[in-house]
Amino acid sequence: MSAFGNILGIRVTLLLGREAVVLPAPFEAMEAIEEIEVRQAMKKDSGFKITLLAGREGPLGAFGPPFVNDPRFQRGARVVVVVSNGVVPTPIFDGVVTKTQYIPGEGSNEGKYLMLGRDLTFVMDREEKRAQHPAQDETVIMNAMALKYATYGVIPVIMPPPVIDPPIPVDRTPQQTCTDLAYAKKMARRHGYKVFIDPGPAPGISQLYFGPVPRPGLPQKPISVNLGPMSDAYDVTVNHDGETLTAARAKVHDRSTGQVVSLEIPTSTNTPMSALSEALTQMGNTKTKEIVTSGLNTAQVLARLMAEVNEPAERVLEVTGTIDNTRYNAVLKPYYAVDIRGLGMIYNGTYTVAEVRHVLKPGAYTQSFALQRDGLYPILPAVAPEVSPI
């Protein structure tokens, strides 16, 4: 880690366009940027807000700043935000403008033009439809769904569920009566999976991910707290709450075999991220849910029980804070794992990144984060070795 920050600086590139074609924003627009805010979260819709200074003349001046009337800055436009630490460009957002706002200048204050929007899941959530998916399990359905959005540069990254129950046409056919996004989230919930759009690896390309979290991948740069000049995070708070832990059980009359089967999942089946997983240490002392199983077979009920137990166990321990990116020199990505150090042995170790809020202004870049994991104490006594950015 460098205590002096990245000598090559942090640069922002804004790409604008429609669907497949996105090009760099015009120079006058880049000069007018006051602030870019990007929010990526597991529990909320991911979105962005771009604030442009629009001068002191009337709403369009004589017709205002040239970018205000440009269709690339209006509703429906596609926006890609790229941050370069050193020479490495990292897309942090790929989405669509859903709302614009103009605030006229008053006195010495310049007018402002705001562009607000959501990530590319917005495109997946625009059309409710009725569709059948005969003889297709979740992996086949998700791969076919991603192909519909190839014009936006979306490619599928689909992980097979832990319990696969291929539908037999004479027995059942999956029915969709909602938007693609709602149906994808419904399939993900059955298995305790997440579905989201992950911008990158290159600008204009995004991945539709369907699978477990933390998402497998290269380790992210560790976060350092309370380590003197080597610290790159501040305002850090740790919250420990195990009230949401639960066990789940059900009785299922399996329509395939005609047998009545009792099933129970007493604790999380996720791979532990801590040495003392709260779900294991508190097993038997948590509330138990009874799951409704009408019309389901044993494999389907088992998947739902696992999802019901695993999701609350993932967020027993939560860490929030803010990164000073002049020291961190990297982009923190949600849904992936990250190590944190400097919190003491009980709280150090690996977490899942649950939320990141990027705020970029001329001369400043901060990242606010929320991390989560399943219990106390790290599995390993030290974080992974750090690789210096290019």
C-alpha cells in the first residue's frame, strides 16, 4: 500500500448513447460535472445521479448549454461510468437515465441539470409478460433471458443451483407472468441466490450474474482501518445482531412419490466466512419457521428451506464506513468478498460487500461501504497479500 496515494491520479470517463452504442461524453459536459453519485446494493435498486452545472441563463439560455437538449442526456439514454486508478479502467456503473431535473440558477448560483437512473436491471423490468419455459430449469431459463439483452452488452454468468429439479413437461411447465427481472429474482430466492448486473470487465460490457454470494473471483484490495498513515478507511462502525437467525422445517406430500416427508434445516448450509459462525453456535436457540409446501416436491421444498435459513445467517455481523480513495487506489465491488484489517482479531477477516456508494467530485473520490458476514473471528489469522495497482 502506498501512503502517498496514486501518483497517476484518479480519472473519470463518462460514456453516453443508446443501447449498443456508447461514446465518450462531449468535453463541455465533462467540464460541467459537479458530482457523480453511484449506489450499488444487494438489498436496494442500484442507481446513479449525475449533477451538471448549467450556467445562470434561463432554462435553456437561448437554448441553454448544448448538452441539455442532447438526446444522450435525456430519459432513456444509456450511461456508463468508468473510473481509472492509474492506467486501469474499471466500469463502476452501466445503466439507463430514468429521470431528469433542471434547477434554474439564482443570483450567483449556477443552474443545475440532474440525470438520475438505474442500472440495466431497469431494462429487464420494463415489460410484464406471460411465457412458458417447457423442460427448462433455472440455468437454461437465465441463459436464454440474458440473450434478450445482448444489444446492451449483457453476457450471462449463470451458476447451477445446489438443488436442480428439471421440469418434466408431463408433470409441470414453469410459467412466467411478470417481468424478466421479477421472474429471475423469484428463481434466485428459491435457492438463496442473488441476481444482478455486474458492470465490466470492459466499458460497455456487463454480466448478468445468477448465483451465490460472495461471487467467486479475484480477491479485492483489503481495507485498512486504524493503521496510522497506512489507513484508507474512516468512520467505521461494527454492528452485531443475531436476532434474524432462523431454522426452517416442513412436511411435504411429494407428488412424485406419494410419500409424506418431514424436512428440517436447523442451521445455515453456506460455507462459513468466520471461525465462529453464529448460525452454528446458536443452533437450537433460534426461532423456527414452518414453510408452506402445497404443490411442491421434496427437492423444491429442500431448496426453499435452505434459502430461508441461509439468507439471514449471512448478515449477523455488519461493518460500515467510508474509503478515502486517494489512499485505497482501487474500486470496491459489491457482491464480492473483501478482507478488512485493523478492527481487532474478533472483527478482522473476510466479508461480503453488501453495498457501495461512490461519490466523485472534481479533486475528490470517496466510497461508502457496508460489509456483512456470518459471525466472529476470521478463519485465517492474516489477510491475503496485497497486490499494488498498476
